Amino acid sequence: MATSALHALWVEPRPTSAPDRGPRDRALLAVLTCWSLVEAVLRHDLAPRPLLLLDALALLASLRWRRTHPLVAVVVSFGTLTIVDVVRILTGSHGGLLNSTSAALILAYALFRWGSGREAALGLGVILLWLPITTVADPTGLADRVLAYGFFLFAAALGAAIRYGTKLRIRDVDQAKAREREQLARELHDTVAHHVSGIAIQAQAGRAIAASHPERAVEALAVIEDAATRTLTELRAIVGVLRASQDTEFAPQPGVAEVEQLATDGQTRPCVEVTLSGEFDDLSPAVGAAIYRLAQESVTNARRHARHATQVTVAVTGDADRVRLTIDDDGSAAGGRAPTGYGLVGMRERASLLGGTFSAGPAAERGWRVEAVLPRTGTPR
């Protein structure tokens, strides 16, 4: 377990994007430059000026590249600090470094915020190598040494925590986008497939009776026109949602009342009859929309796959704590009837997300039966 965790940290890639240098970076460098200059002028207990200049230049230059090249920035800055401290030790210099050198904590933070796993491990090793050397160049007590280690480790931990939090937010956004794409794909399949199936059936019927009953062929064309208009309207609504750059107010979802619109006038085969019974007043909007989509998809499947079907019966019953949807057709069961697309998968998933059940298969005597039972107060999970 520990080996796997260490390997996962080692192979952790860099974040996908790092912010560019902006006004805040320029302001930070300006503040540190002024701070260093004021210290160099006012303080008299400092190391030789060439060492201070080398230290300040390395730190300021490294801060500019802390996001895009965090390991290089740490190596350059702390490597220079190590060289300066070694020179101070060898020459016996008693002067200290600039207090502005404490800005190196930003590099420790940036290393774990923007670096890969390998870069973070190697950079941390460079920092931990410098810390004991600087305590020799500037002798301090045990408490100060522990405090110095604590500051750098805290900066590194803060960078890792913010990086992890940002990663979680990005993952949540990606999951939300995936759920939206899945929902849009399901809505597109349910609505467009239903209307296009009706258009195809009406076109076939119109072509068959055009010669003998032209007036009925004209009626079929009117039905086709109406279905095509509704299909285009729903497609435009979905495309509008996809194109919207800000939050979009969605149109009201269809509910149980709209199931009655699936019924036909008896001239189209198969004939669709819809029966609603029970109470639907306090039904959850999500459940109402699911009932409609399940009924719509079932009618579409019956039109596509039910051989020699003449009747499709849709029954919706509202009980005290649940809603039952049953769709039966009288088509032939020869050769199997299971649709091969994503329809049944989407229907089963839609019911499951609301805490309900779904079943589809051959009826006891003839035809195909689809049955879904949903709780009245079901909410998407």
C-alpha cells in the first residue's frame, strides 16, 4: 500500500495549466526588490555585499519562473543560497543574509503547487540539503531550527493542499459536464427518435394510400409536417442549451399529463391508447418527466420493432407512494423483440436513478410488455 502511494506521488504529472505572470507577480518582485534595497542600506550586520547581491538576484529571478519551471527555480535559488552559505562558512563571515530571503518560502509552495511528483521530491531534497548548511552559517538554537523546518514544510503542505483542492474541483466540473452530456444525449434520443419514427410511419402509410385515397395521403402529410415541426423545436432547444455560455433557464419538462399526447386517432397503425388513473398532483417533477420519457421511448420501440402490431396500450397508475407505468403491444414475438440500441439501457438507467425499477420482455400471451415503477417523491441521484 505504501509503495503504491509513493509511486502514485512520484508519477503525479504537472497541473494542466499554470497562470501567466501578471500584475501581481510584478508587484511581488517590486516589493521584494525595494525590501532588499532598504535592508542593504539600513542594516550594518550583513554579509559582504557581493554575496547579498548574488543571493537577491537568484531569488528574484527564480520567483519569475516558479510556476512554469518550479524545480529549476528551487535549484537555482536554493543552490545559490547553499553556495553563499558555504562561502560564508569558509571565510568566517559573521554577517547575516537579507530578511527578504524568507521569500524563498514561496518557492517551496510553488514547487508542490505547480510541479510534478518527481520535481516536488527532488526540489524538497534540495531544500532539506540547504537547511542544515544555513544553520551552520547562522548558528541558532534548536527551537529556531525546528521553526525553520516547520515553515518550509508548511509552505510545501499548503501548496499540495491547494493543488489537491483545485484538482477535486476540476474533477467535479468534468463529472458535471459528463452528466449533462449524458442527459442531453438521452433527451435527444428520446425526443428525436420518437418523432422521426412517427414521421417514417406516416410517410409509409401515405405512400401506400396515395393512389387510392389521396385525401388521406394529404392528412398523413399534415401529420408529418406537425411532427417535423415539433422535432425541429426540440432540437433547437437542445442546441440552444449546448451553445449557451451562461446558465440557461430550461423549458418546463414534460410530465404525466403529456403522456396523453402519445395517443393516436386510431387511423395510424399501431394504434396507441393511453389511460391515466390515480392521483398525480404532488408528483415529483423528475418522476413526471421520467414517466413521459419512458412511455415515449416504449411507444417508439413498439413502432419500430413490434411485428404486425395493431395496438399499443399505455397505462399510468398513481398510488399513494409510487407510480406504475405499463406499456403492452400485440406484436409478434417471433425471432425476439429486444431493441438493439441504447433505448432499453437509457430507460433502465433513468428508472434506477430515481430509485425505481424497470423491466421489459415478452408478455405472457402475446406481444411485448414494458413496466416501470417509480417512487412518487423520487429525486435524481
